[in-house]
Amino acid sequence: MDLAHLHLLLNHFPIIGTLFGVGFLAYGVIRSDDRIANAGKVVLVLMALMTIPAYFTGEPAEKVIRAFRGSAKMTSTPTNPQPSRHSLRCWFWAGLRLLPC
């Protein structure tokens, strides 16, 4: 298994796990079952922690992919700073909203 395979494994696991975590959390809240809600929170925290190694294996995986013949022509699209600023602003206000009043 090379770094590209490891990155694919680590990159997709948090996506599916987050869906399960949200499902557990929603079910626990609807049924007023603290154990299931807490299990959902634990799954969400674990999936958030799994994104760290997925992030750090991304660059080596890109180098493996770029080493393939014919991928030298691949270029990334230029990014626009406006959407990223808007996204950061939304995350900031969402984080403030989560603080207890």
C-alpha cells in the first residue's frame, strides 16, 4: 500500500463516519437517550481527529499521482479568495452561535 492508497482510505473514512455520527446523535436527541447521543458525539470527534492524518497524507499522495505518465499536464485551477473569506466568516459566526449564552 502506497501513500495514495492510504490517503484514499483516510480521506473517505471520516465522510462516512460523520454520517453515522450525525445519525446516532440525531437518533439519541429524538429518543432522549443520552447514551446514544454521547456515542454520536464520540463518533463525530473521532472522525474529526481522522481528518488530521488525511490532511497530512494528501501532499505525498499528490506526488505519487503526479509521477504517473501523462499527469504532468495536470494543473490546479486558480482559487478565488472571496469564497474562502465567505466560508471563514460563516464558520466564525456558526462557532459563536454554539457558545452558551
